[in-house]
Amino acid sequence: MATYILIATLKVVVVFSVFMLIVAYLSYVERRLVARFQTRIGPNRVGPAGLLQPVADAIKLITKEEIFPDNANKLLFLLAPILSLVPALLIMSVVPFGDSVTLFGHNIDLIISDIDVGVLFVFAVTSLGVYGVVMAGWSSNSKYSLLGALRSSAQMISYEVSYGLSIVGVLMLAGTLNLMEIVENQSSLLDWYIFKQPIGFIIFLICGIAENNRAPFDLPEAESELVAGYFTEYSSMKFGMFFMAEYAQMVNVSAIVTTLFLGGWQGPLLPPVVWFLIKVFAFIFLYIWIRATLPRFRYDQLMSFGWKFLLPLALLNIFVTGIFMYL
Amino acid sequence: MTLAIFVVLAAVSVISALLVISQKNSVISALYLIVTLGSQAVLYFMLGATFLGVLQIIVYAGAIMVLFLFVIMLLNLKRDEFGPDRRKGQRVVALLLTIFLAVEILAALKIGFPGHTALAGPSTVTGAPSEVARSLFVDYLYPFEIVSILLLVAIVGVIVLVRKRI
């Protein structure tokens, strides 16, 4: 029992530390990459090649003044950034990042919690992320924040439907809701669900970006019309927490795409954990690439695209998958 | 240990449910309702019904309550719109209905339903997704499909009614 608790605690500490490190350095990676896309150089002054930039950012954010707007609901204002960060950190607890290793005579599964309804857990926790946004917008007592929050909640609800339906095809083929078993089903390259469910994959990726409020779906924080959307009134580390939540969600969507469609940690020669990280980082690069390339949607385009194109397509995908499985 | 967690969760659930109906501000009420629904989801987890618990979070906390909050914030209701209701008769009716409900619950606990014992012991059903699916799509297929048609009719009806007013 004691060793079990020790192993579980160690796994949580290690995964959480690596995850936070990736999240912190994503801000640096994104700025450097976007700079390259725009033929600039990007931050390169703090430390060698600018590698200490996240540390400098953290010090700056922590030492900034905490501002509470007049007539803001203080408790909710304080709770909102926490409520958007916590769900983003929880998702990693069910994602498998390797099969198992033997350390000091103990067989350790490389997943924090191998639960039977892993896929549903991911969706449940993702769906809670919208509360941080809604509460931030409402408690700030500012019209830009409120408009940003309204847009965001409408967008997240709309895309959550197609987001959930896009993976039904994968679940039908896999016959399980356990993420570990889904990965084990994709043992060879041709078994990857990206080849069996290409439409599901594309819908999932688009909806993942939209759920995440990233460009080209970053209407909730469209700076040209809404200042900064729901976090307009935030300063200091509370502002930083919204950013951490966004980057953490980027990592989460990439990790779940990898797990559901790209065979998770499976791959030849290299250790499973390395394969997992390679695939995740490939998706994070794609994310940043899309952000640097595509312009923002207009709001009515966003809504009609989600409801009139992605949703019917996702339903059609399930229908066709069902017919093929029946045959 | 389990009992302690249950007591805390039950207390959180009941207190936040009371706060839902006692708050003047409708946004705060809705947020307390989320706390109630969330603690109930954890109660389902404790009973071993993980599938039901996760669905509770996805459907109620994740979708329905977001829509509630969205509508409340969109209408931007003022505080004075939630003053005491002018129809005085409501209070008497509410009191009578509350007493009726309390008696009903007590009777159900005391006597039980025909064919069932009053307080069920620990369930032998695990509540796994496959079991829920079997009861929905095999045992109770027709009632389930009829309810889904009813919901579809309701959705179409709402759209028709809204179209007329514009």
C-alpha cells in the first residue's frame, strides 16, 4: 500500500512538473516560431538564445500589481482564472504516455490513472473549462469582458457537440472508452485511426482548436474589437493563469489527438515516451503554424461553419462508419 | 472514510441547493446549482456508477448550466426583477406542496415501493457503459426511442414558436 501511494505520488509529481515546464516553454516556442513565420527573430536576449525568457516573464507577471476593478465580484473574479487552469491540468491524468517500465523491481504503468471511462473523463473536464471564461467575463463588470465571455461560451458549446461526435467513429471501431486500450488497438501504422477515420480526425482537430479559443477561432479575445475579451480586466499572475490554461489546453488537445488517432506512444526503435512527445510536439507545431497563417473567422462564419457543416459531417461520419462495421 | 466523504458531499450538495433558491442574484444562483450538480456527480462516483457520474458532469454541468449562464448573462437581468412575487396565493400553495412532498418522501422511505425493499443495499450492478447501453438499447429500446422522438418534436416546436414571434 505504501509503495503504491509512493509510486502514484511520484508519477503525479513527475508528470505535473514536465507538463508545467512544457507549458512555460510553449510561450517561448510560440513567440520564436511566429517570429520565424513573419521573418523576425523573436525573443533572444534573456539567456542563451532567449531560453530564460519564460523565467523573466514569470518574474514580471508575479511582481505586477494586482488590480480589482470597481464593482467587480471579488470572489468570482479571483476564482475564474483558477477554474480555467485546473481543468486544463486535470486532463493529463488519464492520458497514457507509455506502456510500462520496471523501476527498482516495481512494474509502473506510464499513465497516472487508467480509468475505464477515460475518453468521457476528458470530455467532462474539457466541458468545465468554459466556466472560468464565463465567470471572468461576468465578474469583471466590463462590457468587453462580458461580450468576450458570451462569444466564448456560445463558441465552446457549439463546437463541443461536433468535438464529441467526431470521436464516436473511433470509439465504435475500438469498442472501448479506455484510452490505454485505444492506444493498444493501434499497434501497427495501418491500424492508426487517422487512416480509418480521416474525417473524424479533421473534425476533431478543428473543434479542438475552436474549444481552445486559438486562432483562427480566437474571437473571444479578438483584440481588434474586444480589447482582450474575457480577461481584459486581469493583471499580474491572474492574467498569467489564463495564459497557462490556454497553453496547457494546447498540449492536452495535441496529446488526445495523438492518443486517439496517431497510435499514442506506439512507434519503432525509440522508447514509447519519446514517440509520444514527438507526436505531441508535431501537433503543437501545427497549432502555431495555423495561428501564424490563417486570419480570424467572422462570428457568423464561425457559427454557420460549426452548426451547418461540421455537425452534419460528424453525424454522416458516424453513419458511414456504422454501415462499414455492419458490412 | 467513505462515510466522512459522503457526509461532506451531502452537506455541500444540500447547502448549495438551499443557496440556489435563497440568492437574489441569478448568476450566483446558477453557479451554486453547478456546485450541487458537481457534488452529486461525485456521489455517483462513490456508488461505483462512474459512467453516470461522468455523464452528469458532461450533460448538466458542462452543457445545460453553461446555456443557463449564457441566457442569464445575455438578458442581463437586474436585481429588482427578482423582488417578491406579487401573487400572494403562491406562498400558500408552495407551503402545501412542500408538505405534500415531504410526506411523500417519508412514506416512500418508510413503506417502500411495491416489489422493492424500502432502502436498497449496495448495488450489484457496476454501472459500466456496456450495461447502461444494454438496458437502453436492448431492454428498453422502444421507450428510449419514443422519448428521443418526443425531444425532437419539442426542439422543432420551439423553433417554430420563435420563428412566429420575429
